Amino acid sequence: MSEAPEIDETGASGISSQDLPDALPLESLADLLRTLEIGVAVVALADWRIVFENGRFFQWCPPTGDADAPLNDRLPGFKAERARDRIEKNRPYRQELETREGARSTWLEISMRAFDGSADHAVLEIRDMTAQKRAEYMLESYSDVSERNTRELQKEKDRVERLLLNVMPRSVYEEMKDYGTVTPQRYENATIMLLDFVDFTEMAVSREPGELISELNDIFSAFDRIVEMFGCERIKTMGDAYMAVAGLPEPSPDHAADMARVALRIRRYIDRRNAAHTRTWNCRIGIATGPVIGSIVGIQKYVYDIFGPGVNLAARMEGLSEPMRITISSETFDSIQEDFVFEERGDHDVKGFGSMELFFLEGEKERTTIRRETRL
């Protein structure tokens, strides 16, 4: 880069009054230019020769070789033809340019207009926009970081929501999210299923733990899909035990039938799985209908649980059942006897409930469709 020429008394870079247009008030302009913090130059439109420039302009746009280099050489990226066309039509021209000196970038804003109505010369103003550009870049960077953090926060929120929905019904989750607490609810009529695997303790002792838990996880995952299929709710697992309920938190008139269908499909799944594997799993299933209370339990570790006579009776039904059989209470039988097939078990002494007639649930009756023919 060549050294800057000496500034004469006019404030221009080696420019004499003969080089300037006659209409340019030289002395007044020179005094003004010394106080300006913007770059100012006067250029000839014919060849972009710089006929006048102040010190700030020379600082920002120094000649790299020839001191008499035209404007389009001093400003790489300057759109000369576009600028000339607009100025000849007496319209202003603006452009932003980025100049580099090593690793440092400087952003300049160019503003040009015809000089004193002349079509021969133009006044060029240059402002350093580097600070503004850096501020915009920082703002954009902060915005990107904020947006990225918002996305990450939403992902975490979705993950927490999925985890909570695994341990409580959605309506209960929505209440807890909105109010920070859940009011215990009493349900006068719900149907509960309890399932327990036969000889699980012996299996836990004799089999490799990782393999056993992997199989149990696969089985319970299949149970979850079946329970969801019929609009029921998985409440919890307790070791090898599995509890589900129908009829809450949203009441359903078909809760007993829905739970019966769940139990039959779970048993069918276990049968098919045993047929395809060398190691078999056998379960006892108990179903009962009765009143329960549902609520969130715990402060730091949330668990949705149900309590009450219906749960206790379902536990008794499971305890009185047999391997790969589904035992139901008389209340459940009364609700679904028209649609399912049963085997009577007679009266049994049920702890806490006295003598009660029990039934094995065997299957679902085939539904017949009556077709009416319309004679024309």
C-alpha cells in the first residue's frame, strides 16, 4: 500500500482548486471536511476519477498501488455501472461493502448522489458500519443461542412429559401441570386387573439377571400396548406384578368389558410367546369391579396409584386364580355375562369380603350381525 499524499490547505489529498468543479466552495468545504468523521469524495462519473477526498475517505479506501487509481479500483466490489445509471437519473445510490485488511473486516456504507445537480460529478459519502454490523452479528448469535436453548428446553420438557405420562393418566398430568397438585378422586365403579407370574422367584434365582429383566420388559411393553388399545390405564408394575384399571380417570360405561378384553389378549399373547420360545412364562390374572380412590402419591418422586375395595378385591382374585387362568368377581361377571364365556368356580371365602361366587373368564362370545334384506 502506498503512503498517503500530504494534505494541503484545502483538506484534499494533493488536490488543487483547478481540479475541482467551479461550483465547489473550496475554502468552506475544506474547513467542514476537517471536522467530519465520515469519508467524503467527489468523483467524475465518466471514468470514476477521484477529484477530491477528505482524510477519512483516504483512510478507509487507500490506493493499493497507483495513487491516482479510480474509485472502482479503490473500492473492490463497487457496482460502478449500477451507480452511474442511478445518478444520471438523479436518483441516490447506496451500497454496503466489506473490506478486509488481513483478518480484520471493515463494513462500509456508500451513499452517492449527483453533485449540485451536475451529471458530470457525484458526491460520495462513506460511513463505517463495522460496530453496527458486529452488534447485529452478536444479536443474531445471541438469538441463535436463545433459539437453540429454547429448542433444547422444549426437548427436555417433552421428555419429562413422556416420563410423567408413563406413570399417570394424561388428565391427571394436565391437572398437576396447571395447578401444581392433584385432588384425590373417588370412582364408584372401576374395574381393576392384577397379574402375577408363577414361580418368578425361582426364575430370578436361576436365570441371568440381565436376560430375565430384558424379557420382562418386553412382556410388560406388550401389555402396555394392549391396555392402551382398549382405553385402559396401566397403573404400575411391582416386580413381576402388573396392575391396570378401566373406568378412570375418564368414566366409561364399558370398563368391565374393556378390561376383560385386555386380560384375554394378554393371556393370548403369553400363549403365543411361550409357543415361540424355549423358556415359558405363566401368569395368574384377577379382575374385580368396585370403588377406588385415585391420586398422586409422593412429593419428589411422583407415582399415580389407586386404593380402595376394588383394588383389594382384585388382589384376592389374582391370589385365588390359577396358572394361565383369569378369575373374576361376581360384580364383574354381572356386568359382562352377556358378551363373554365363563366357567363357574362356585363359592369361595374371600378374605375381607366373605363368601363370594367366582368365575373363570374363558373367552368372548362371537358377535353376530343380523342382515336385513330389503325387497324392491
